[in-house]
Amino acid sequence: MKKSVIAVIAAIVVLVACCAIFVSCLYFLRVDGQADVFIQFDQDNDRFVQKLDGDEKEFVISLLDRKIEYKEAYSCGFSSSLALLVDQRYYYIASDGCPFILDVETNKYIHITYEEKAALAELFGKYGGVVHVERMRDGGNDGSYPAWGEFFVVSPTN
């Protein structure tokens, strides 16, 4: 009886320690609601920078705030030619349809859903930028974002 109680307590201690290590490896991004927000994209060898206000600014802040940043190494196409600038900090949007944003300062990745990527594409398209968005025909592994499938390009609306 005494040995089983000690074993249960030891197992709980090990479980709590593993959870603490796991949580400490995660980084939750915090974005100030008063931050200046810009979108930046390249088109025809020109760089366009547009300051966002109102609902557009709130969308970008809500897209990044309280998201988990991961230390993975994705082979998606990231560059300054398709970026968000929030409070003088760059976030590169995957230009090849991947569902990720790269935090340039920390070199960590933020997962976004298909709907979030499509909303980003619409936002950039409003100002003349192009964002690639992919969606699987069968809904994806978890229904949130595809690995392959139909390929959509949101074109400029100007």
C-alpha cells in the first residue's frame, strides 16, 4: 500500500515536471493593441507599404496576439516581399500557400488557419498585393488547413 502511494505521487511529480517543461518551450506572442500596423509587399520591383487603421489594424493584431510561436524549421517561402510590420517588428507571410507566418525577430513560426490566410489575402489584395491560399478538396487532416489541393490566388482589386 505504502509503495503504491509513493509510486502514484512520483508519477504525478514526473507528469507535472513534463508539463512544465512543455509549457516553458512554448512562447505566446503578445501584441500591444496600440501598436502601429503596416502591410508591406513587392510588386513589379517596387515596394509598397500601407499603414492600417480601424478594423484592418484590429484584424492583424488579433491574428498575432496570444498565438503560440513554434521553433520548427519550415521550408515555406518567407521574405520581406510579403510582410506585416507591427510595432517595428517584422512578420513574413509564407508566399507559397503554407499556413504560417514567420516572426523574424525570434525566428519562430505562427500557424494560421485557412480562413485567417484568406482574410490576409483579401487585405493585401485590397491594396494591390497578392497572397497565395490553398485549400484541400477533402477538408484537410483536421479541417483547419490543407497540405495540398486547389490553389487560389487573390488578385489586386484596384
